Amino acid sequence: MRIDVVTIFPSYLQPLREALLGRAIDRGLLEVAVHDLRDWTHDVHQAVDDSPYGGGPGMVMRPQVWGEALDDVLATPDLPARLVVPTPAGRPFTQATAHAWAAEERLVFACGRYEGIDERVLLDARARGITVDEVSIGDYVLVGGEVAVLVMVEAVARLLPGVLGNPRSAAEDSFSDGLLEGPSYTRPEVWRELAVPDVLRGGNHAAIARWRRDRALERTRDRRPDLLDALGPDALDAADRAA
Ligand SMILES: COC(=O)COc1cccc(COC(=O)c2cn[nH]c2)c1
């Protein structure tokens, strides 16, 4: 997978080159190119923003600069790209989104700042047949899209074959069965007088699976009842409902 990021703060994306993702890049499982938006300005001040029509606080990112940047970065007709714009006003980014994007050949991320990018940049891209996804990673406002890109790239890249050491991890992710993951334990058996639940120290794998499912249902009911509602009626069997 090829990932391009356009931003006025390229160094914000440096963490992508660390640790697991860095190794995936070194192994050629992933290609990441970060572009400085200011490379497409032509004035001495390298201006990327201007005052908003209609007034109001803050500044808006200029269409000319973004237009030229995306013309260059998206200019790969042989490799259809998806343009992703992180924004508080976007559709929710979920594990399902991550799985869908993991199948893409190419993702291009546009990092907005200030009050956002002039809307015509997205209209123009869509008019040219580019798929444009405006996505939110949560209901809060960041200063710019860069951190959201780090979140989304990590969520997608870990699903790519060969990136995670243990592929079962991705398959058994939280949300993979629609529930939150329950508690985990490792050695020692007792720590600060707190013991690991007996069932986990036994060898009864059916009982362990039942216990883990019960803890996941309990936690999901408590913290994310919306996820339970989203599950189909037949997703929970009688034993689940009794949990
Ligand atoms: C068309 O879209 C744009 O212009 C985007 O512009 C902006 C402006 C400010 C901040 C951001 C970063 O995204 C978030 O804050 C965000 C994403 N998820 N949850 C919060 C993006």
C-alpha cells in the first residue's frame, strides 16, 4: 500500500517511521510519502490560508495551493487513489473503515488546519472522479489533521498482511465480534494480593471462552450499550443473554 500525506507540518508524521510501522516500511509492506503543502505556494510568505468569506473567526486554507498540491500528488491514473480528509465534521472512522481501506492500493491524506480547507478543493476532486472521504476519529476538535492521520494509518497498516507478528491478533481485535475486549492477565498469579481469575489458570478451554465472552458482554453493556444495540438480534445466544 502506498500512502501520501499532504501537510504544513511534515515532521508531525515522523512517528510513522518508528517501531512496527517503521519496520513495515523498511520491509516494503507499506510506502509512506509526506509532502509539505508549502512546496506548492509561489509567494514569498508561502501563504496557505486567508480570511473566511462571510466573516467569522479563524482562517481558511486557500484552494489554489491545495489544488496544485493534489493535482501533483493524485496524478497517478494507473493507481486509483482515495483522498481522505480528517475533519470533526466527517463520517465516523471505525474498525470497519480500517478494514475497507486496508484493501486499497493507495490512500492520500489531506491534513487541514485552521478552520479547514476551502470546500471547493473537495468539490473539484470529486468532480474529477476522485473518491473523497471526510472522516472523523472522534467527537472533539484537534488543531490539525496530522494526529488523526497517525491514528488512521496505524489502524489500517496493522491490518496489512505481514505487519503484525501474530495475524490472529488482528482477527481477534476488539470489535471483531462487535464487542469490547474483556480484561487480560499475565504472570504472576498473585500480584499485590490480587489473583488471576481461577478459570484462566485452569485448562478448560470451553469455560475460558465462556468466561471471556461474559466479561466482554458485561463490559460492552456497561461502557458501550450502543454497540450492543448495533448487534443483530441473533448475535447473542441464550448463554450470552444470561450473562
Ligand atoms: C474539509 O475538512 C477540513 O477542512 C478539515 O479541516 C480541519 C480543521 C481543523 C482540524 C482538523 C483535524 O481534524 C479534527 O480535528 C478531527 C478529526 N476527527 N475528529 C476531530 C481538520
